[in-house]
Amino acid sequence: MAGDADGGRHGNGAGIGMLARAVADAVPAIVEQLRAANNPRVHREALALLERPLLAHVLALTDGNQLRAARVLGLNRNTLRKRCRELSLPATRVVRRPRLSAAVSGP
């Protein structure tokens, strides 16, 4: 299908094609709103609109593990950290506290 982001190489061409179409449909409104706000960095701000939730989602999927998140994204870990800093995203691992029931032994 024309417009598939992965060229159909990964067997998910129809789904990716639909997502690519949705993004393409959203672009005119994004540009219009950024221009209406007299934003001189339309390109950077438009990319940040997608990149911020993308990085946050992948970091959440990997429980904040930056190395695993970078691998999923196809980025170097330092690049991921830099982009998180630039986008004001916390790039630190969320330390999970042990559950109370697991930490306390039964009577």
C-alpha cells in the first residue's frame, strides 16, 4: 500500500498505513495552529507533539529503563536522554517499591 511507513516489510502495512494517514490528516491543523500562535519553530514544535508522547510511552513500557527504551526506539541511550531533557521529560527510572504484602511475612 502506498504511504506505508515501513513499505510493508514488517507485515503490518495496513495498520501502519492507517496511522500514517491519520498523522497526515492532522498535519494541516497542527501547522495552522502553530502559525496562528506566531510560533517561529513550526517544524520543531510539530515534531515535539509526536515525539514527547512517543518517548514517554516507550519509557513507560520499559519501566523507565533508558537502555531498553533506546533500543526499542532505535536510538542511542545518550540521544534518548538528550531528547528527554530537551522535551522536559523525566528520563529517570521509576523505582518501584516492594508491595506491602510481599515485604511483610505472614503471622
